[in-house]
Amino acid sequence: MGVKPIGYYRNYSNYLENQSLYSVTRTWYVYRGVKRTKISLFIRICALLAETWLFSPQKVDPVRLAVDVGCGSGQSTHVLAAHFEKVVGTDISEAQIEAAKQAASFPNVTYHVCPAEELPFEDGSVDLITAFTAAHWFDMPRFMKEVDRVLKPHGCVALSTYTTDFSMHYKDCSERLTEIFTETRDLLLKYSDEKVNLVIAEYKEVFESVPFPDKKRVTQILDKIPMSVSGVIGLFQSFSMYQAFLRSDPEAAKSLLQKTEQRFLETMGVCSNETQVPVCWNMAVRLFEAQDHAVSYQKYRFPPPENLQSVIFSYLEEKKVDPIRLAVDVGCGSGQSTRVLAAHFEKVVGTDISEAQIEAAKQAASFPNVTYHVCPAEELPFADGSVDLITAFTAAHWFDMPRFMKEVDRVLKPHRCVALSTYTADFSMHYKDCSERLTEIFTETHDQLLKYADEKVNLVIAEYKEVFESMPFPDTKR
């Protein structure tokens, strides 16, 4: 079976694998209400899978079925719903599956109790198999045999885990907080199952057990999660090694976390365990996919990163006074940015002035709640006060901004959001000890092309400063 690495986002950087590793760094700007919120790295990974593989013109048939193995209570399963006709979460635990069924879900998501090594699917029937922080519990030889059996040709298996490399950040005491965290973690490791060693080793053995000849191991993915002190303690409680300690000595286990929480609070100089203290950790990811898709990803525009989506959706959640129903992606092009909105709204409409672009968007794999229309950005076919979110990803610099903003003001509901973003011209490439020279070459080529750029591209070079100043709303943020 052919397999290929998938790019991933890290701090708004996109890593693409070809003959050399290089990163394209860019900045995004979002306007009108900005708030940091929790980011799920697994969602980022799945968004990239969607853009690189699900929507590839080289796929041999429609992408229909994704299976999330060891799904637990379904957090990782839900995020696949927007990209597949059917998603199935499986877990050996009846209690976990029951919890998953009780959680808010999607009509195309179902759950089954079964071992990872005995998947209830026909041979060659599954497009994607995922396992998020679960594969170390599997009987890997038997699991991989099942994967090989149920995956379609050119299908994908993606196995990922958090590592034990955590850090905490709060003012000038980050180093001491991280030391306390590490001390508690190391005490708990004494009670860990031997299979947790696979996590400590960043899934190296898991990677080696993958039988496919073309595979890639990706490490050093950083994730930063806003958490409270009580949330960090809850994180410890979720560890299998803490649960083992709790069964062995309940009083000692509870006392350890109580003391750990108190040490955190004293170090921070605060009294409330709801004080925010962001936690960072590395992730190890193994992503495998058909080799013939390697080139296609490089032809695509970058989709909006999950970080940016999170900022937008958190603003909507904060301001909403009634259900969020309609999102409009203006200047949608071939629909990369439109599709990622599908999971969050009852209806999503992509608009573009180009008939060719809209036709390409319609031909791509899409979702039942996504439609496309040909129209100018300045003449949106929506009733007054009917739209919850308007987005424009790397497109707003082409608009007649006064007329466009007048339309935005007309069609948006009160307390709703317009989010305009763009890449900047600040790119960099990275490879061994020649990163600086590669970036120079990239910049030289980029500067040559700028001679032929439309004057509106200057808005991008200026990082949308003028676009921001054209916003007529009092509540704006750059």
C-alpha cells in the first residue's frame, strides 16, 4: 500500500514534505472581535487531511467512510464528521462508547463497541483510519493486519499521540511550574502500564510496526492549550497512570494532586484554581497516505488554519443571541476555505465572481450543507440581517472595500462577525544549515514576481492595514 506524509500546522506554519523539508511561514489577521480559545491539534490534523487527500483531484473514488479506533468518548470522532459521508467511532469500552453516544454529535456519526483488532468492516471498505492517543493500547501486529484488510487502496491510516513533554506558562514562574508538573508526572509514571512507554518513546515502535513501505514519522508538533490550574489537575486525573495509583492507594493519590495544586497556586501567587495557565506539549504524529498525492498538496492554496477558525468561532459563541445558522465565504475561489466552515453552521454559502472557480468548487468533494453562487463581493444575494458570519480568506484585497463593507453591514445580523484574513509576504524556508540561503532565493523570486503584481496586492504587503481601517464597526481588532 502506498503511503505519504501529510503537512501539519504549527504556530501558523505549514510543513510540506517533498525531497526536502521546508516551511512556509505566514501571518493571519482577523478583524472584529478576537479572543483566544482552546485549540484541538487533532482538528488541525484532520483539516489538513481533508485539504490534501479528501479533496485531491487524484483520488480514485469518493471519500465515504472514516473509522476512529479507540475513540473513547468521541472527542476525536466528531471532528471527522464534516469530511465524510459516514464516520464510525469504535472502542473496546462500553462505558466510553455510551459517553460518546450521549455527547452532542452529528447524524452521520455512529459508535460501536469492538476491539481495535477486530473491526466490523468489509475488506477494502474504509477510506481513513485514525487513532488519537490510543494506538499504544492496541495489539499492533493484529491491528495493522486489520488496517491492511479494511483500508481501500490508497486509503490512509493516521496514528498520533501526545508526548510526555509538557510545559506550563505563567508570568515569570513558568520554569518552576513546569518543574512541579514534571515532578508529579514522574511520580505517576511509576504506576503506568508498560505500554505507556510507547508514548514516552514518541510512538517510535508504533511507527516501526506499520507494514507499509512508504511511511513518515512526524515529531515536534507543538500545541498550546489555555487551561486553568484546576484544568491541569483534571488533566492529571485523566491519565491512566493516575487511575492506577488511585486504585492502589486512593488517599495518597488524592493527596498528591491536592499538594500539586497548592504548589501551583503558591508559585503563581494566586488563590483561585481557575487562574489561567497555558499548557504546551509536543505531539508525535504518524500520517500515512497514498504516494501519488504528494505533488497535489503543493498545488493547493493553504486553507485557513484551525487557530484562525477558533478565534472566529469563539467570537461568535461569545456574542450570539440566537442560534448560529448561516456563514458566507466571499471570494471563496475553489472552496478550500468554504468547506472548513461546514461543521459549524447549518448552512454555508461560498461566493465568487469567477464562474470557473465556482465550478471547481462544486466539483470538489463537499458537504450537503454547502452551496456555491457566482456573484460580486459587493452584491451579495442575501436578505438584510440574515448572515451570522462573513469570511474572506486571502480575497478581500480584490474587493471594492467601501461597497463591500456596505453589503457586509446590510446582510450581517446584529452582534455577528466579519473576518478578513490574508497571508503576508513574510515567507521563510528551512533545510539543515542552508535555511537562510533558501529564504533568500525564495525572496528573490518573490520580488521578481511582485513587479507584475496588481496594485491591490500592496494591501497584502501592508498586512491588510488599509483593509482594517476601512472597517466601519466600532468593535474591531487587528
